[in-house]
Amino acid sequence: MNETLKAARLDFFLLRPYWKTICFSIAVPLVYTSVARSLVSGISFAMCMLGIISSYTFAVSEKNGMERLYGVLPVARRHLVFGRYLLIGLMGFLALVFSLISHMAVLRALAETVEVWEIATSAVMGILGYTVYVVFQVPGYYKFGTVGGKMFQFIPVTGYLLTLLLLPRVDPDSPVLAAVLGQPALLIAAVVLLCVLAYLASVGISVRILRNKEI
Amino acid sequence: MDNVLEVRNLSKSFPGFQLKDVSFTLPKGYIMGLIGPNGSGKTTTIKLILNMLRRDGGAVKILGMDNIADEKAVKEELAVVFDSNYFCGDWTVAQTETAVSGFYKKWNAERFHQLLKRFGIDPAKKVKDLSRGMQMKLMLACAFSYGAKLLILDEPTSGLDPVSRDELLTVLSEYIEDGERSVLFSTHITGDLERAADYITYINCGSLFFTGGKDEFVDSFRIVKGGLNDLTGELRKRLIGLRTHPTGFEALMRTEELENLRRTGRGGRMAGGTAADDLTVEPATIDEIVVFTSKTGTF
């Protein structure tokens, strides 16, 4: 675990010079929320932006030829992967909490009512969306790099557009939605389980890719 | 244990290139030059030592430990400087230390700052704003700050001005002073090795041509010059990398061959009439040995 934390810390330092860009990317969806007046789509947009940012660690290390540094450091390759996922996951969690609070504040300031189900749906959509973006993108970047794997950068945008497309079709009074939201403990457990399984599979694939990769 | 690095029958195949059964050992307290022309396999050898490439065969032991099975322990004792910077360009020098130091149990912050001072590196400066020479010194400062026993340099002097190259060689000599640390120094600027190296490992076209003492290597060859009339068929067979020009020829010759030539009958006169004493014989430099042997690809 210690090595994973060290690797995550190294990745954090990679992102540190870009903190203004990251903050800006997380803040931009606030404008969208204030226009669309929808917490769900605002949070989905925010997590889409953060999904795009998950490529930054790869892009920065690639730009600086840092694979040689990773090859020299006394740390196992799998811990480099664990550390990267840890940082990306942590960033997603913090961004989700910040986005939920800030987007609700914006809507309240605009005299919009935010229902509990909206908050729950936004959080679930945000977590699921971000998980999908990350678990598919990261192995792609490990395999092809950010230049070769440019197509993986479209995953968050595609995911967000799909959300926008499907969201209006969801009936808030649907009995299925009511049943799902009526069992919050089950919902949280299902979401957590789904995300954990997806992350485990993605981490496993990334470790395998990096282990076989020649620098 | 007297050897810091032991490479045995190291092999690796790429499409169009093969590193074949490279073996050499680096004793404790010495500098070894890893030489060869561009594309000869020097960087491949180093990357295999660092487990950055997967070997097809052979073994690498660093301080008695296997470079793959004991990778983490090995890398705690290993420092590497490449031909170009491998830190994030947007980091300051101080941030570089913060980012990297956590990985090394024996990191000595005081030593790192002493080295920065000695090398004239401003800790507040961004890595990308440092000159190429300064970036190399930063990598060296990091390498020297955790007591690494083996320093591997992959063409560190390419692109450096003569002053920076001289400084680097001085630093390397100081590094091995205590007799406990060693340096593997890959370069194609062999002039640096004339001054600093104790041992030479010469790789060409993926094969090991020579490994041993530098003096032994240099003494093994002579530059032979003569007129075109001296260039008999018998002599041609003994010359390496023959170059002819309108007034004569020059080539490399094994010292052993030259001695044999001198010992042959009639005062070293071969069939065709050339005598060893008719030829001009000069000592060869490492550069000349590499140039002449690379021309033929044979030894």
C-alpha cells in the first residue's frame, strides 16, 4: 500500500502544474447547470469533464518522456498502476462531492427546488458515468498512450451525449425508478459493487498491459 | 562479492536487430565504458539491465541480486542518467526532489541540496528552464543522493559542451573514490573514456567484441600505414577496416598479428615482399578502434 501511495503522490505532482486547468474544467459545468437548471445533467457534465482530465497523467508523463523515470524508480509496475487508479478515483470522488454541493447551491440561488431523488440520481449517474469513462480509458492509454489512444478521449463526451439523449426519456414517476430509489441501501450497494468490479477488471487489464510493456 | 554488475549471455531480438549473448562483468570501484557505434545495442543492453525491456535469454546480477526477481532492491542501489531529462519539465527542482525522494529509503536531502549548490542549480527553477547540461547535473544530483552503488549513464555527454563533459568526468571520478561504487558509462564519444574508464565493453551489431581492461583494449591494436606497394594480398587479410588513398593506405591491425608478422622469416617479409618494418605503426585510440572495426563488422 505504501508503494501505491508513493505512486499516487508522484502522479499528483504530475498534475500539480495543471491545477488551474483542472479547477476550471470542474467549474465550467456550473454555467451549464445554471442554464439547463438540471442537477443530473450538470453533474454528468462535470464528471464527463473530469473523465477527460483522467488522461492528463498519461499525457504529462508521455510529453516529458517520463516512462524512463518509471523504469528507474524502485517500485513495482503494478503499484504504479494502483497509484494512478487511486489518484483518479480520489479526484473523481472529490469532484463529485464538490460538484454536488456547488451545483445545488447554484440551483438554490436560482430559486430552483432540488429534490432528494434528484440528488441521489445525480450522484449515482455521476459515479457510474465516471467509472465507465475511467475503466475504459485508462487501459487504453496504458496500451496505446494518449496520442495513439486519442479515440479513448472521446469516451467521456460520448457517454455524456448518451446521458443527454436518454435522460429526457426517463419518467420521474416511473414505478421502476420509484422502486429503485425506494431501496436506497440496495441502490448504493449495487452501484458500489458494480463500480468495484469494473475498477478491479480495469486495474487487472492495466497491470497486465504495463507488465508486458517494453519501455 | 567483487562484481557490482554481472551480465551473462544477454540476448534480445527485435525485428531487424538482435543482441546476441552479451556477457561482461563490472568490478566494484571502477568505471566501465560501454562503447559501440549508433544502433550497436548499447541502449538495449542498458534497458535490459534495468528490466525496461524483457530479455529473451541470459541473466543480469546487480550486487549479487537478480535484476528481475529482486527488482525493487536492485533499483534502490542503482542510479541512472539518460541522455536527456526524464523529470517533468513543469516541476521546479525542489518539486522534483519532493516527487522522487519518497521512493528511496536512503534519500539524503542534505546531500541533494549540497549537490545542487555545487552544480549551481537553483531549486526554484523549473526543470524545463534548465540547460541540457544542468538537467544532466540534476539527474546526477538525484542519483548521488541515495547512496546508489552502481551508476549507469546512457550517453550522458552527447550534446554537452566540453566544459560540462569535463565536469561530469570529474564528478564520476569522485563518485568511485571510496572503492565501493561503480559506473557503467555508455557513450560513443570515446574521448571521455580515454580519460575516465578503467574497463571497456565494446558491442557492435548486437555482438560483444571485447570486454576487459581499457589499456589491454587499446594495446591490442595498432594503426598501420604504408604505401600502396606495401599492400600485398597477405597483408590485406590481416588488416581491419582498410582505407586506401592515392598515396597509400591505413588500417587497424591486431598487435598480436603485427608481432607475428615481425617474427616471420626474412625479417618479417611476407609472400609478396612486404616487411613489417616497411610499415608505419602507431598506437590506436579507442575512437580509431571503433571506427575501423565498425567498417568491417569483424574483429
